[in-house]
Amino acid sequence: MSEIIDFLNKNAGTLNVIFTGVVTVATAVYAALTWKLVNETRLMREVQTEPKLAVTLHSVDEAIHIVRLHFRNVGQGPALAVKFSARVEVGNEVSSALLDEFIKPNFFKTGLAYLGPGQERLSMYTQLNENHDAKLSTVLAFDVECTSVTGKKYKDTLVVDMSEYKGTHQLGKPHMYAIAQSLEKLQKDVYRLIGGSKRLKADVYSAEDRARERAEFDERVSEQQRSAGA
């Protein structure tokens, strides 16, 4: 025990330096971890308030050849003061006419004051059975600017490549659309019945009809018995 004490007394300076170095390294590591945690928290908070706009091409339920653009905020934060600037990236005169069709809604000119998370706005539609090849060879670009609730500004370019829609087919009608049509037809039939424009045809079977039928049956039985007795 005394040897250990003597060793510590003789090397107290060296041990103090080593201990100080260990504490310094531990403090630096702790500071680095704290900075990383703070940075990740800041990024997480930014993601929770960050808007993100996306555009997709969809057909309407009634007909697959009628399509329109869906602009949706897929971010977790609302988009404020949204502005659009559209242009033809690849195409010709038909492509310019196609773009003019899509951007007929007024929000493309005035912008949007607010687009919440998950909300979307739709463009005007176009029919792909008209100038089919030229429309599907078109590439459109939409420059989008918006601001988050924290005041940070975002800029992005959304590209719509119409050729991605080539080879798309639809078998039958969408289920929800078919159900809606069936319910509408059922509603019209019920209205006609209630309104009297189309009455149900029904045969009424009364007690008198049953008595007459019973008497006729008994008469036939009696005739058969008389014939058998003769």
C-alpha cells in the first residue's frame, strides 16, 4: 500500500496531466455530441415546417384519355405565397397549346396564398386522343416559389414528362365510379316509382280467390271419386 502511495506522490504531476487530458478529450467529445444533437433537432424542426410541392399527371375516372395535373404539398409544413412560372421544356406548337390548356385556372397567374400539407390544386384537363403523339412527346417545367411559416424561402422546378404516360391502359371502370353510377340509376328508378311515372305491376290474391280455388279443387276430387265408384 505504501508503495502505491509513494508512486502516486512521485508521479503526481504526470498523473495530473494525464487526468487533465482525459477530461479535456471527454469534454470535447461531449461538446461534439451536443452540437450534433442540436443540429439534428434544428433539422427536424425545419422538416416539420418545410413545404414541398410535387406535381403528378392523373386521368379522370370517367375516361382514361382525359388527364390533368395535380399540384400537391407533400411536405409537413404549409406553403405560403406560392408562385408558378410555367414553360415548355421540350416540344412544339402542340406542346405550347397543351401548356395553355393546363394553366387556365387563375391560380397559375395569381399564385396561392396558402397550400396546407396534403392539399392539392388541379390544372385544367386535356384530351390525349387529340394530337396524341405530339402531346406525349412534351416535357413541361414549372418553376415554383413559396415561403414556410418560419419565413424561409424555397425554390424548385417541377418537371412533367408526358411520355411517362405512354402505354397506360384501364380495364373496366374504377370501382368508386361504377358504384356511383349504379346508385344514381337506382335513385332514378326509386324516384319514378314514388313519383308515379313508372308504377309497379302487381297481382293481388284475395281470400275470395282462395275460397274459389278451394271449391274448384273439392269439385275435381268429388268427380274423380264418383268416376272411381262407377
